[in-house]
Amino acid sequence: MSATSAIEARGLTRHFRDVTAVDALDLTVGGPGVFGFLGANGAGKTTAIRMLAGLIHPSAGSIKLLGRPVEKAEVSVRERLGYLPQEPAFYSWMTGEEYLLHTGDLFGLSRKESRARSAELLDLCGLEPAAKRRVGGYSGGMKQRLGIAQALINRPELLLLDEPVSALDPVGRAEVLELIEKLGKEATVFMSSHILVDVERVCEEVAIIDHGKLLVHERTAALRSRALRPVLTCELRGDTGKIERLLAAESWVEAVNSEPGREEPDMTVFRLTVTDRTEAEVRIPRLIAEAGVGLVSLSPALPSLEEVFIALVGRSQKESREEES
Ligand SMILES: Nc1ncnc2c1ncn2[C@@H]1O[C@H](COP(=O)(O)OP(=O)(O)OP(=O)(O)O)[C@@H](O)[C@H]1O
Ligand SMILES: [Mg+2]
């Protein structure tokens, strides 16, 4: 980590009439590296990123980027930033190449520099074959790549990417994540997402926000072991009231959620968050046999971000209760 932080937000707040989209957010991001900014829909990610990018003013709080307070050094800092909006808007009549040249002009690059940089970025973002096609005919994924390419035109030291992979198919996603990882070797990449697995793959550190407030900020590996309890999905047939009570009473079960099976009327699907997967795999079939219900399937599942939230919020409330008593 370098001596100056790439991002330093203190008490960052933004209200929209009666909605507090970002609520007293304190966040320090070092660099270089890839930093994940997670939260559910409406958590406040875009609002926070737009404040960092200087597109909207905070209602309160301060921001330093690359060691400079933004209000004092707005222009010089802006030149060292790259920004990808969640829904990039393009002139649909321009070709991808023309769009990048135009962006180069905006950053004051010479035509020669602009041409060289555009060619390099078209190649880097896998848009070479579509360079001479009009952006209006690009797919969602191609637009997202072009958005990343334009954000890189000025070789930014800090790259703010708002949902850079959400419109991409699995192959495109893997490619763009790989590109982001590469960019993170030299620059600080701050990327938002509500898809935990993407963030887990490339981000060394993550911050999670919920209702505009910072819930957690830590290294991905630590978060994974602390918050990502294994989840098992279990499909059962029959009267499942008793098994639900039996499962909830087990010490290795942290949470039980159930919903009716979609395909057949007498099925119930349980999602179990467990602390010990080995124990769960041995004990669940036994408990099911005891309860006299049919086991249709038992399989591991990925914990959803929501389950991470619930686990974290639940635990932090429990911890604060314990501290009080
Ligand atoms: N321009 C605006 N006017 C009014 N309310 C807004 C505006 N922008 C955002 N909000 C509100 O602020 C909250 C946070 O929205 P924001 O777009 O920052 O969330 P997000 O985390 O980016 O969500 P998503 O994952 O859906 O992109 C929401 O309640 C939203 O309705
Ligand atoms: Mg958003």
C-alpha cells in the first residue's frame, strides 16, 4: 500500500429529499489493487461513486482522492481518474473507435496520441472487430467494454467502475474480470457490484454498504471465513413442520429458511446456513429420517449476499448486546 490513499471519504452523506442514500460513510482505500464495493440494490453504491467521481455534491462530509481534497484540486485530480457509469450513455451514431477518439479529445490528448491509445484500448477490451461499427448496434456487453475502454483513455491512477460486469455473459464476465485484475496491478480499481462471487474473484478487499451505511470493510479472505458460512439446499417431500423445528434446534445450524417447492405441491425447499458442513452432511439425513419425511436432494449452494448481510448484521447486533451485558 502506498503512503497516500487513493480514496479517503469522511462522513460522506447524500440525501435525496427524504431518502438518505449515503449515510456518514467513512472509507479509506489504499492501492494499487482491486477494491470491491458491495451492497444490495438501492444500498447507495452508485450515489457514493458519483460523489467520488465529482458528478454530484455530497450533502455532508469530505473526499480526498489520491491525497488531494476534491473541492480544492478538482481539475488536476479529475485528470487522474477514470469512471465507468452504471449505465454508460453513448452517441449511438458514433463508431466505437470514434467514441474513444472523442474521449481522447475531451482529455486533451493529441490526435496522434488519441489514435494510438484508442487502438490499444480496443484491443485490450476485445472490441477490435467492432471498432468501425456504430455503437447503436452494440450489445449490452460490448457497450460495457467500451465504457471501460473510455474510462482508461487517460491511464488513470484511480478507476471508479460502477457495476462493470453486470451486463456481461459468463465468458465476457470472466474476461473483463481478468482485465480488471490486470489493471489493478498498477492502478487502484474501485468497483461496485451486487454479485459476491465476482468480487470474491478479483478483489483483495471489500466494503459492504447497507442503507447507505458501511457494514463491513475488510480483506476478502477474512470476510469469507468470517461471514460466508456454508449453505446447503435441501428438498424434502411431506409434512416438514417437525424437521424445521428439529433443524433449528441443532447447534451447527445458523439459519433455516424454507419455501414451497416450485415444481411439485408437496415439496419444500430448505436453505440452511451451517457452521460445520461435514457435521451437517452427516446429521441432516439422520434428522430427516427421524422426522419421517422424504429426502429428494441435498446440495451445496452459494451463500447470497443477503445471507452474508443477515449473518453480519445478526452477529454485530449479538456482539453489541453481549458487550452491553
Ligand atoms: N437522483 C435521485 N433522486 C432520488 N433518489 C435517488 C436518486 N439517486 C438515488 N436515489 C435513491 O438513493 C438510494 C440509493 O440508490 P443507489 O442508486 O445509490 O443504489 P445502488 O446501491 O447503486 O443500487 P443498484 O444496485 O440498484 O445500482 C435509493 O433509495 C435510490 O432510490
Ligand atoms: Mg447502482
